[in-house]
Amino acid sequence: MDGFELTQPRFKAYVLPNAPLQKLAEGFRWTEGPVWFGDRDELLFSDLPNNRVMRWAEYAGLSVYREAGDFENGHARDRQGRMLSCSHRGRRIHRTELDGRVTSLVERYQGRRLNSPNDIICKSDGTIWFTDPPYGIQTDYEGGKQESELPAAVYRFDPRDGSLRVVADDFQGPNGLCFSPDERRLYIVETGLQFDTDPLQHVRVFDVSDDGGLSGGGVFCTINPGNADGIRCDEHGNLWSSAGDGVHCIDPGGELVGKILVPSTVANLTFGGRNNSRLFLCASHTLYAIYVNVRGAPLL
């Protein structure tokens, strides 16, 4: 099976040998934050260093969705279908309303400015979870150099009452995150200190309580080559992670099942397309897609 690496025989059931990796668009500086809009049949993603959000649709190809977006990185959709975005330069979480207006949701914690929110997800109860490493304010390439006012952390924001709390503060560089299909587990990527010669890099897993608290937090898996960045779960609870050689599929026990091989480093990914069974890959300077024989975890 060209383009795939089967670490476990069962991975063969998840991939389609007659559905090759497709290059959808290229020429970006660094792609990030893919989010699927099924009601519009289109994908939005960030061309981060170019400070713009792009749109790709099967029926229309590539176009610019938003220029000068304050260096947005991760994106997600809330329960009302609105886009949630992590702004590096703005050091905030903001929401794009259905009429196109942009509303700032979170900028500060205990009076201090956030660092540079990186990735974001929305739970079925409407709460918004995001990571806040300092990466976007450490260089001028992905946001602009600024002073950090808070330690790196993972946050939970409840838009119903405006409450914001830290749910994990023992990360050096929290990055991608996703829930298991039943939302009882939360996976969070640790990518370490940006300029460290030997950064701490692995995926951790937490148990999620009914009130939104986290416990556990042990190492779930380590991605090699490269490291994890964006992650997503499928309907069976397998974790699909970005990697230096493509996409790795890890079962709920933390065992590598197989790989989709990609010509360039994958930074982020999401399920979308028909039946939520197409993987869209933000791979360095290129946008790829591939149909798989498994669906992304459904919203509860």
C-alpha cells in the first residue's frame, strides 16, 4: 500500500488504497488551524506568517477568507456554528459571528494579558478550551515579539457566565488538544520550549470530570519523527496526530497503529468532507487531503 505504513494489521481497515493523497493548494508560508464548515462545504485554515485566513472549497478552489487577521493560529466552531480563533498578535480568543463581525471573548487572566493562544476546541456543553504557550510572541514571524505576562497554561472558558479558569499549568508549551468521542478524556500536546536544544515533546492524556476538572495527565504517546502538533480523534477513539513524516494513528491504548506518509511535515489536521471521512492536512507550505475509511469523532 503505497503512501501508508501499517504498524498494526488493523490499520488496513482505516485507509483506502484507491484514495491517494491529494495536493489541494500550495505556496503558503506555514499552514495551520484547519476547520471544516460542512454547511458551506468548505475548509478554512490559516496561512499564519502571511497573516491571513484562507478558504478552500471543492466547487470553488482557493480564496482568501480574511486578510490581516491578527496572526490567527488554531480555529474551531462553537455549538452555534461560529468560528472560534486563536490570535497570536492580539493575544486573545475571538469569535467570528454569523454576520462576519469579530467579537473578542478572552484577552486576560487575572488582569494579565494572555501569551499567544495556539489551539482551541469546543465541548458539547459550549465551554471553550484552549492552549496558551508563548510561541507567537517570541518571534516576529508568527505574531510579533512581546513580553510574556503569564506562564504557559491550558484554559477553560465558559461563555455562558464569562468565567475563565486554568485547567492545567504544568506544561512548558501546550499546543494541540482534542477530546475523546465521549469527552471523558482530553489529549493535550506538549511541544516544549521553542528554542530549547532538547525540548520536552509528547502527548498527555487527562480524565475529564463532570465539572470540567482534569486529573491524571500522564504521557499517552510520543511522536517520532518530528513531534505532535495538531491532533484529532476519530469515531473509535483513535488519535490522529501530525508528525514529521505525515500523520500517525494511535489507538486509545497509546499504541501506534499506522501512518499516512506525506512529503512535508504536517502541522495540523482535521476531519471533514463527505461523511466527515476526509482528512485535511496543513503540511508546512501545502494543503493536502485524503479520504479514509473512518469518520471523525461526532459532536455529542
